[in-house]
Amino acid sequence: MSEMELRVYDADPERVERIRARCVAALERRRESERRGSRGPAWRTWLEPAVAVGVCMLYLADALGRALAVFR
């Protein structure tokens, strides 16, 4: 083998299938938990983004107020 050739290390087919089976099982468990509604209470789906938007608006209002105060 010359210095420029790289060795190829591939996983054997049995190992590939074991990894694939574990991944498929993990994905299926995740789908099942999502179907059961593990996302939390329904009010959290709208309350958290609303609070984040409110905090951002307060920040922007304060920044705008300070910027206007500089020009007064």
C-alpha cells in the first residue's frame, strides 16, 4: 500500500443492522411519547412564547426610550 492510499474501515452488516434497529426503536419510543401528549399543559404552548415576546417588547421600548433621551 502506498502512502497516498487510505484504508477503508466499514462496519460489518450485522453491526449496521443492530445500530439501525436501535435507532428505529428510539424513534418509535419518541413518537409514542409525543402521541401521548408529553408536551405539557396546553397553556404552555401559547404562554411561553407570549412571555418571551412581552419581555422582548419591554427591552425594545426601553432601548428606544434611552435612544430618544440621547437626542433630547
